[in-house]
Amino acid sequence: MNGFPARGFGLAAMTLAMGALAPQAARAQAFAAPAGYAVQNIFATNAGIGGFDVADDGSIVMILGSGGYGSAASSLVRWDPIGHAFNTLYIFPDTAFGSFVETAGSRVYFGQSGAYPDATSETNRVMSIGLDGSGLTTNLLLQNYASALDAAGRIFFTGNPNSNAVFLVSGTGTNRVIEMPTYSGGLAFATNGDLYVAQTTASFQNNLFRFTRAQVSNAIALGGALQPSAGVHVGTNLAGSSYLAADSDADIFFPDFSGSLYAFDTTSGHPSLFGSITGGFAVVSSMQFRPGSGPFEPSSYDAGTLYALLTDFGAFNAIIAVGVPNSRASWNATLFTPAEQLDDSVSGFFANPDGDAQPNGLEYAFSGNPRRPDAHDAIEPTVSGGRLSIRFTRDPMNRDLDYVVEVSGTLQPGDWQEIARSAAGTPTTGTGQITESLAGQKVRVTVADPGGGTARFIRVRAELIQP
């Protein structure tokens, strides 16, 4: 079979259909990633971006308007990449350089640093606020630089340049956790809780240290700061590493100062080029990694997403997302054992191993789980204002699928009319009344029938694009 079963709803009907279309041409990007990865431009502006993170609901929280040391006051904003709506959470009252942003559940932690070299200015703060703009808390601290969240959602940051250490925000104060002589650089937590910290040298040929989860916990409990010698020196002479991001395999990503992004294999101890800017920008700046259920490798399903800020510290600033496109083959390989993949009654297109209402084909197309019964139907029919509509969830990384919504007044094969389509992960467009909203890293789609009549039927088809 080369198509997915369609789910259709009418006044009293459900239908099945199949189909296939050719893939769309790839779009030009400002960042070249290795083979097997897809790059998506998320946000671009001619205003400075001082730091950013991706919230659990998929919105982007960023410090916008911060062009560098001594720039005009900037704002912390929340941006919806689907509806393109801005919500200002906080306006900085001073001339400042916005540094980091980290989201943890319903709260945002962010840093503001005073105009260099006034690193002891009262404008140096680490703050937190709710994603709805409520509950502001403030710490008056030394100048802050980079940040990371541990598995418990606690915020750690590096102070730079006059306070070279790793700090933990604790209530209205801080704990000094790791001393980092010279200059402190980026930091990132691996999924096992180990903390990676870059030490920036005067020549910017940086060192990378690893501190175990137990070491960090003990330092916090005892109230003492670890020395670099207590950690493992895993990397030397890394050009850049001002910001770090760790994927689910503890590969450490870091930028250099020439527009390239490197992946450091902490097992072998060697960095390798991961990607580079192709034009219009100067460097890769801050980064964030959102893990998925699989490793960040080209053959994985739900491999997570690496977000990066591209900037020239002036007129060009953009946030991109680098991920591994899903395929039904990678989905099968992740969710079924090698023996099950050979058994069509378990992993086959129409098989239903969890016994719910969704066969495997629909589980993949509409973000279900074939190993666990789903509590609700993946596709929901609704009637609002006298118009029939259909609601479903699509994954933008399902680049091998087109989602097609059709309506009919008779259910006859030649009477179905297309009113909406999402092609290879792109936004849904068409003649129907279309609404798309964030659903974490996925998209919730609602399409209403623009027509009317005594009888109307609506369905959605997921079409598998042939390679």
C-alpha cells in the first residue's frame, strides 16, 4: 500500500481512501546541515535577539531588541510561530544587553546584563516571570552570560566577565557551584544529569569540562564550589563554545566565530563540523535543544530538534530549527522490534497491536502510539455555526506525508472537493476556514467546510509521498 486510510465524517458517514503525491522541492536555507537533517526558518528580524528558548507549548520566548552592549532597552516577548502573535512579558527599564532565556514549565528565566564594562551595575539581573506575564521575581546579581536547566527545572548560569563561575538560582539568591578561572563560557546538561561547562581562554581556544550529576548535587548540598580539577577535562582548544547545547546522546554542540557549528563527541573526544551558515549572517550564537524520544541521528524517529540563533549582531537575526524528518520506516524501527517489523500482523499498515480504534497507519499519520491504546479518536468532527469541520493533529516533521481535507454532498467517488492541504510538513492552506494552533512540537489543525447544503460530509486523507 502507498497511502494512508482516510478518516471521513459526515452527518452519518465514515469513509476510507488512499492516494500518493510527489514530494515538493527543498527550500533554500540560511544554514547548511548534514545529509539526513532538515532546516526550518522559524523567525527572522532586523532587531537584535539577546537570547531565546522554546516553551513546552511550542511558542518562542526571546529577548527582542537587544543589539549589543549599550543598546536601547529591550523586551522579553513570547511569539506564536503558528499564529505569528506577539505577547510582551517584560520591558527592560534600562539600557542593557539581554543574555539568556530558559523556559521551565509555566515560567521563564531570563538574564539582563548592564552595559559593559559596568558589570556591577544594578541592571545586572536574573529574573523569572510566568508565561502569562505574571509573578515577576528579580535577583540583583553580577553580570550573567549563558544558562542551562537541569532535569528538575533548576536554572544555572555563568557569570562573565567579573564573576567567573557557575551559579544556581536559589530563591532570591544564588549558590556558587563551580569556579571557572579566566572566563566562563557556555554550559549544558546531558540527559543523565552531567553538566558540561566551557572555560573561555584569552585566545578563545576553549576547554570543555564535565562534572557529574552527583558532584553538582553535593556541591549544592554542602555549599561549596567545585574547582575545574574536580571535573573531567574532555575537550581542549575548542574554537568558540560560548554557548553549548547537549542532545539526547550527550553530543555537545557549540559554535565557532566563523559561522560554523560543531558537534563534540564526548566519547571519542573529537569535534566534527555539523553545519555552517550559507549567507546573510555572521555567526551561530545561542542554542537550545528540545529532545524527542529517539537519538538525534539521521535515521531516527522523533529525534529532537536543535534550535540556533543566527546573527550578524546588527541587521540580520534569525532562529532556525534543525531536525530529522520522520518517515514511517524510522517510526517502525523505533516502536517495533526487528522480529515485529517482519510480522505484518503486528507492525503492518493496517495492524492494530494496541487494540484501539487506530490502525498503525493512522497512528503514524496522526501522532498516535501503536503500543498504547489512545483515549480519544485521532480525528474529531465538529459542527460550529452550522458548518461541518474536522480537527486533527499533524507533525511538521512528517515530511513524507500530505494531509488533504475534502468535502462532499453525496459521498460519491467523483464528488469529493479538496478544501485544504498541508504538503510535506508545510502550513495548511486552501479554500476552507483553516485554523492552526500550537500543540507542543506538533500542530493542531481545524478545517471548516466553506459550503453548505442539506447533507455535507468531510474527511481528511494522509497521503504517503513516495521517495
